[in-house]
Amino acid sequence: MDMIIREAIPTDMAAIMQVMDAAKGIMRQSGNMHQWGEGYPSEAVIMADIEKHGGFVIEENAEVVAYFAFLPSPEPTYNTIYEGKWLDDTKPYHVIHRIASFPQVSGIFSSIMDFCFAHETNIRIDTHRDNKIMQHNIMKHGFTYCGIIYLLSGDERLAYQKLKQPV
């Protein structure tokens, strides 16, 4: 499997939205009925990632098979954390959002982690309480559960952080 991670561009939008729809299907099949409701993530949200140079696609055989956002701090919804604390609350960090892929593609989460940790040693990520697949992958890759954050919509998310020592 020859996967390439590259910065997303506006002409990727149709392919990215197909990946988002597939990811919603995976969520629903695994019992996650409430995350990423109708219209989210929207093209406007993805375009905002792209405009910040933080939207990325993963291609396999020149076809977009996955998407994720990798954005620098600060993340406003991470300013307050409940029932816990961040591992480090002083250093700059990056946040990973909107991980999505087609169901038949494997190894996406690991590829994203390798890419992101090659660029940043302090990463935060959050997920919906019902997203057991994402929780499993986050913990499998050495993140520490830190507490609960709330999105601007008021929705609760489980928050994690990983600090990797530079080599």
C-alpha cells in the first residue's frame, strides 16, 4: 500500500466530502449515532482547514481515501478542560480534527500519527463519547485521557494529549 499525505487543495473538495460521508457510515454502523450530524463537517469547515494550510488528504493510487485537519494552537474549545487537566498547558501544540477515511482502507490512523508527530511533539485530540473506534485508536497510539472539553455548540468531547520527546 503506497499512501501519500499531502496538503488538501480546493479541487479536492468533492473527494473529501465522499470520504466524510463514508466516515459517517462507519460511525453509524459502530453505534455512534450522534457525532457529525447532518451537514457536518460542511464544505465551509473543510475550506477553512484548507485556507489555514491545515487540511490534509491521504491518497492511495492517486485517489483520495482519507482526510484530516492538523492545526496549530490555540484551539479555543481547549482553553477550559473539566474533570482533569492537560499534560502540559504551557507549550504550543497542534490539534488533530476531522479524521475520516473509506472503510476499506486500513492503517490510516497510524499514518496520520506518524505524519503529525514528524511535525509536532505536543498533540491534542478529542472525540465523541460514542466514538469507540476513535477512542481505541487514540489510546493505542499512546495518548493520555485528560478530561472533558465542550465544543462551541455545547457538545461534550473526551480530550486527549500526547507529548513525544524529540529525538
